[in-house]
Amino acid sequence: MKKRLFAAFVSLCMIVSMLPTTAFAEAGAQDSNLITDTSGLCEHHTQHDSACGYTEGTAEIPCSHEHTEDCYTLVTECVHEHTAECYSDGILPVDGEEKTADSCSHVCSEESGCITKTLDCKHQHDEVCGYVPATEGTPCTFVCEVCNAQDSENDEDSSDAQPEECTCETLCTGEKVNGDCPVCSAEGVELDKVCTGAAPMLTAAAPLTGEHTNHNGWVKLDLLGNLPAGNYILEADLYLDIRGLTGNNSSTGNTTICLNGHKIYGEGHTLTSLTICDCTGTGSISKATINSGSLSDVSLRSCEIIGSATIGGNSTIYDGCSISNMTDMSINAGATVASGVTIDVDRGRLSLNGANVQSVINVNGGTCDISGTTKIKNFTEEAPSVNVNSGTCNISGGTISSSIVVNGGTCNITGGTITTSNYASSGEITGAVVVKGGSCNISGDAKIIENRIDNGGAAFSCAISSTLLIT
């Protein structure tokens, strides 16, 4: 008996497990207080009636009319363009001339493309074509007070959960995170995107002048943007973004950065009004715009140097850099401008005082002063070291080992030594100073050696005076 009861129970369990689950789900939906139909039906209003005003729209029944020849109109628009054969004299009219194509044999036709069929159907819908336009339905106006009351309670509950906001007063960094902030203290959060705190003002030591032997009191630099006056040091390579780095070089103090053997990757952004040095001699800046400021013991690669920058010490400006758009720029003793650097003095003033320049200098409108122990030599064979196209070039010192070519503007040579042999390129007369335009004034203690007056001369079209020495 017990075995039979157990077998019956097992059979019942198997039958129940095979029942469709969707039937339970549908029943559950009907038993709930939720609206189960977007047209306004719920458990308190299960069917639409005349009181609620709900009607369903109807779909459009398309027109069965098919276009015939009568539905089209022939439109003539001549596309023929006259040629010389269309005129009895065989000559096309010039622009603006009125001339009759008296020999044109063109006839507009469908074959020539001048006559086309354009649909101009006059059919009006009727019982034959069967067209019936679509109709819009009307919504249910029934309002369930029971369901609406429950929805209002749910909305109030959900509105209580407000999104969390950053409460930081100071900008969080990877090393220091505000644990009390519900946003910044969350695991895996990107602080640079969510923290709204203000960037801390760095505590800077009094600026140093000249070379430094230690970094006592210097502040680690790990922020971008505006920096107050003070001394900062890199402890790792620095990558600029759109904020760049802007310092405060004024009578109130300077913003000094020691690269400390590291690199600044400009990524096309700007370093402005900064004093940048490197106590190791191995630091460098690449792909940045140097706008004003002062640099020493730094290597520059693929940089654009503009404004009123001052470059000295053991700095090297390598191939791929450009020097232009200056206001009052100086390149001083110890600095080297390697071959392949573009130097365009388009405006302002460029002063070379003791620099070693291995690239051509193009004076195109501003003023270039060459003085002191400056050495200038263009290592491109038979190429000038200075091109004066407009503006002014003043040479009062230094040694220039490639020719000076004056195409325009003014070149004043009052000192220094120009040492270059004559050479001829494509039959052109050349020499130490070649004047093709503008004016050149040579006077004072200027010396031109390893050059002869004959074979082109040391200079021509020049005003030569005083104690000029030509050997």
C-alpha cells in the first residue's frame, strides 16, 4: 500500500513539472497591481469601453492605380552645346559676344536627351483603386486611482536616492586620496575625471640664481597648468597635455624647473615663462613649444622656440627644431644650434652672443644681432650662413665661416671675422659677402680673410670704409 501511494505521489510531481511555466507568469501579471498594457488596461480596467474612449487606429490601404502614358508629360530642355560647326564661319563666339548659330543642325529629341518624360499623373483616388488612408486611434482616458497611488509611492521611494557627489576641497592625486569623499574613495575610480577639488598650491622655496648643487627645499613637480614662483624638480619623465606649463618669471620671483636628468614630452603643447635647467646635463625637452623663459644645460628636440626665450649654458638645439616668431630672443655662450634647425627672423630681434650656430640664418623682416664669440658655419656645402632678405642684420663680432648673402634689407658689418673661400655655383659669382639687393655697410674692425677681390671679390655693391681688412 505504501509503495502505491509513493508511486502516485511521484507521478503527480512529474505531471506538475511538465506544466507550461508561461501560464503561471501570465497569472502572476494579472494578479499584480502593475499596469500590464500600455493602452491603459490594468486589473481594475480590463477592457476598453465607450466610457474610456479608446479606439485603435487603422493602417493605410495603398492605391492600386498603375501609371499609363497619359500620366506623363513631355518636357523639352535642350542640352546641346554649340560647336564651331554650328557657325557658318567656323568660329565660336568669345565670352559675352552675341552670335547666332546659323549652321546648327541639332534637333531636340528624346534620343539627344533634350526631351524627357516627367510624371504628371492626374489620377484621383476612388473605389476602383481601393485607396483608404490610415486613421489615428484615440488613447484610453481611464485613470486608475488605485494603481496611480501605488506608482506615486514607488516614485517617491526612488527619488530619495540622490547621486553621490565629490566633496573634496583639494584635488585628489594617486598618492593622496580623500577617504571621506564617497566618489574619490570608490575602488577603481579615475580621479582625474571625477574629483572636483582645487589643485593645491605648491609650497615653493625661494628661487635660486645661477647653477645649483643640491635640491634642498625644492618641490616635486607632478602637476600641470599654472605654477607659482619657486623651485621645482622632476623625479620622473613628464608628459604635457592641453594645460601645458606656465610659470611666473617677474620681479616678484621666477618659476624654476630642474629636469634632474628626466625628459619633458611636450606632445605639441606649450612651456611658457619658465626657467628650465638640468644639473645632470642629460635632461631634454621634445615636441614642445618654448614660449619665452630661460633654458640652460638642456637638449631640445623637435621643439618650436618663439617669444623672448633666452638659451645658454650647455644647451643644444637639435635638427628638427625651429626658431621663429620672436620678440626679443637671445642665444648665448655655450649654446649650440645644430645643423638642420630652421631659423627665421621674421619679426622682433634675435641676438646671438657667443653661440655656436651650424644652420643658416634667414633674416626676413626682424633684426638679427651677431656679436661676441659667436661662431656661425653652415655645414651644407656651398651654402650661405646668413641670408638677409629684408629687415636688418648687425654683425659686430664673432667668426662667420660661410658666405653672407644680402637679397634685400640692410646688413651692417662693423666687426668680427668672415673667413670663407671663393666658390662658384652654376656660374654665379660668389664670395664672403654677396649683395644682390638691399644694402651692405662694412666698416670698423671687420675682417674678411681667405678671399680675393678678383674672382667675384670679397664683396660687391657695398659701402666700405674705415679700417676694413681684406686678405
